[in-house]
Amino acid sequence: MGLRLGVSSGKHAIEDRIDEQLSSLITQVTNEINWYMREGKVTRADLASRLQVSPGRVSQVLSGGENLTMRTLAGLAVALDAEFEIALVPRATMAIDYVSDGAERAEDVAAEG
């Protein structure tokens, strides 16, 4: 990583934490969507049809490579007849809860590739 001119080390550290948090959120959301689809036997083609988008767009969204908008998330929830539950928790608690509640789902999704 190169030197950021005009950016203090404190701001650099905050930006790095924000990037890490964004990456974590994207991974969690895409893992949940993929898990929910698998459990409901919903294919990417099915989801694309429900969202009235191309299968390529669904693959793009589920690849985790982009910052999803709230509108996109709402559309996914409607298309899957589901809803997202969001909780803001202290960092240590979040890690413990994720391990106990989400690790199994994350492992299942990772195994699918």
C-alpha cells in the first residue's frame, strides 16, 4: 500500500477499519442470501426472474464485489419473501455471536464455492 499524502495516520487507520468492516458486512450479507437461497431451493435464475434482472446481474450482486444499496437489499428480501434483521452490537459481542450463530452458515456457503 502506498503512502497517502495529506492523510494523517489516525485517519488512515480509521479508513482501514471502515474498509475491513465493509468487507465483513458484504461477506455476511452475501453468505446469508446464498444460505437462504439454498435452503429455499431458489436458484440464481429464479432470483433473477423475481427481481426482473439478468442472471448475470444476480451473479454480480452475490459475488460480494460491490457495495450493495439499501434498495438492492430490500429488493432481494422481497424477491426471497424474507427480511433482513440488523443489529448493531459491541465488537466483541458481534464476534462471539457470529461464531455461534453464523459460522455454520458461512461454512456451508464456503463449501458450495
